[in-house]
Amino acid sequence: MRRFPDDFLWGVATSAFQIEGALDADGRGRSIWDGFAGESGDTGDVACDHYRRWRNDVELLGELGVNAYRFSLAWPRLFPTGRAPLEPRGLAHYDRLIDALLERGIEPVVTLFHWDLPQALQDEGGWRNRDTVEAFAEYARTCFDAYGDRVRRWITINEPWVHGILGHFDGIHAPGEKDLRGAVQAIHHLLLAHGRAAQELRSGETGIAFSLFPTYPASDDDADREAAWICDGYHNRWFLDAVLKGSYPDDMRELFAQRVGPLEFVLDGDLDTIAGGDFVGVNYYSRGVVRAAPGKQPFPYEVVSAREMNVPLTDGGYEIAPTALTDLLVRLRADYGDIPILITENGAIYRGAPHDPGRVAFLDSHLRAVHDAIEQGVPVRGYFHWSFMDNFEWALGYEPRFGLVHVDYETQARTVKDSGRHYGEIARSNAL
Ligand code: FCB
């Protein structure tokens, strides 16, 4: 039997736009994801109708047996135009949600920005515009003032790589732009927004959630090793070094400058601001095996497709790679010191419901991986499974199912899957 540390957080995670629906309710303003249909053609108009069904969903969280819940606030519900005036109905909604969680002994872990930027701010350039950072700091301060007496842990920004790159370079996420320079600029401002929010905090703890993607060279050749190092720089080091060391890695600064010109939007003092926060959030889904690919954009490498490698896959086609999670956590401590870590997301697409043996096995192997890291001295304080329930998976719509709870989108009925019961037992016993 593997026991976890006392006070370990056993949570599940969601984000506002992926579950709430009710986009016109209570004075909410538009966000960049409103009406943004990716390749699936689906939109978040209804999603899980959680904005209306939240009381039932909180009951369900209680029944599952988790002791923490990570969710995001919709910025456009609090500030419909991104800035004052504040919409009191939006504020009151999350106030009730937080109280209901606490009544059931569930710790609310609150994300401030999970991609649903107010459209009014996008109209002024969104995250490419440095002014958005100050709008975010004001929004963060308002949330700290309103809920900080009950919320201890705050996630400032969710996955600046994904929002920055998929939204501003690949164009497959909102706002749908395709410009690497704009993406690097947006990422810089997202990191700066994290730092500014951390400065505004008066009590509690902040952390940023990174989409970390451990890389492994496809062979021992120098070219593949170099390729894996660049891929690591692009996905991981750019973010980790900035927040945890207060500097961007020199090799990547140079590579970006070669591709997009001088990064003159990085001003003196910015990295001191960025280097803030009390813990780091790790979102982990899979690893990358990387080989050199001269001429490939934006950098000369490619990630070997999991199907090509003859490795176990989730139903979403990603490699199931739990030991890479242990490696990643051990590396974080080795390279960046003893900063507390929350696994803010980990999960997978599996089709079955209510019987989902694949997800049950995925959970077990990844929790063992986390436990292995803890035994090696890595200060992991909690684990949040993505996701509490099936939801709107961005550009992929409703087809991929990540939930511990099944959602029937016709009736909005929720059914706990086998994995949900299994996870609840682990959470309750604090052991695997
Ligand atoms: C992460 C996102 C989250 C969800 C999972 C599957 O990149 O943070 O919202 O879409 O992937």
C-alpha cells in the first residue's frame, strides 16, 4: 500500500468555459471563445449547463469524495468588458459556489484565467497588448478581495504555452491568430500577468499552471539530442526559467530572435516581476520523443507520433507515459529547487461509460508515478484529475471524453464512471 502525505489535496479540475454554458446569463460579457468553433464545429453555448446546475454538481463532488476542486472564474462574468464596472451577479455566483464547496469540506482552488478573455480586451489587441496585464491585475485584486478570506490557493494563468501558441500561432484556439511574434509577445504578457497577480495577493498562495511536456531524444545522435533540448526550451524551459529563475534561457532567446526579430517587448524589470508565486502547477498529459527535422517550423525538430512508436495509447492517441511524469517531477526539483508542486491537471480521453477500465488503469499508473516522485523527495502537495466531468474540449468539441463523470449532452444527466468511484476511494483513504 502506498500512502500519500497528510493534507494531500485530492481534487478534480474543470474550467468555466468548458462547463458553464449560459453565456448570456447575469450580464456576462462576450469572451474570445464565444462562438469560436474549432474543427469540431461545436461551441460552448450550452456545455454542461453547469452555471445553472452548479448546486447538483457540488453535491456530486461531495459524493465522489474529493477534498479539493479546481475551477476557473469567468473573467467576463465579473468584468463584462474586461475592466470596471464590476458585475455583482457574476461576483455573487462564485461566492455561492465557494461557500457550497466549503460546506462540504472541499477546498476551492481557483484559476483566474483559463482562456476566456473578455472580447472587449481582445478588440484592443488582447494578450499582445501590454495593457491587458494591468486589466488582469485589477481583476485578480478584485477576486482576492472578494474571496480571499475563503480561498487559499490561486492559479493565476492556465497554460501560457497552449493559449499563446495554439491561440496566436497555430490559430486553432481562440483568438485564432497565426503569427509567431504575436504569440511570443502574448506569452510574455501572460507571464507578466502571473507576476503582477502574485504581487497583488495579500494572503494565501499563487501559482501558475504550465503544460509541461518532457522530451526525450529519439536516438543518441547529437542532432536528436539537440532537437529534444530545443523542444524542451520551447515548451518547458522558457516558462520554468522565467518564473522560477527570473530569466529566459539564452539559447531560446536567440532562437526566437532569429525567427521573429528582437523581443523588445521584454522590458527591464519584467523578469523580476514574472519570478513570483508560491507553488508551481503541473499539467501533465504525455511526453514527447523528439528527432531532428531540418527546416521544420518553428524550430528544426519533430515529435515522433505515438502511433509510430508501438507504445500503449489512450483513446485520444497519446502515449500513456507515467514514468515520464516521475522524471519530470524529479527534474523540477533538481533544476529549480524545493518549490511546492500541485499536479493541476492529469487525465486522458477514454470512451467507455460507465465502465472505463482504461481510465482506471491510467489513474493508478499516474498516481504511482506521483508517489514515486514524492518518495524521492519532490514536494508534491496535491493532484487534480482532469476532468471532473466530460466537457467542451476546445477545438475538439464534445467528442473526446475526459471525465470521471459521464455527461449525456441531450439530457444533461450525470453518471459517475467506474474511474470516478475508484478515484473517490483513493481520495478517501489517502492511499493507493
Ligand atoms: C489542457 C487544458 C484543459 C483541458 C485539457 C484536456 O490543455 O488546460 O482545459 O482542455 O488540456
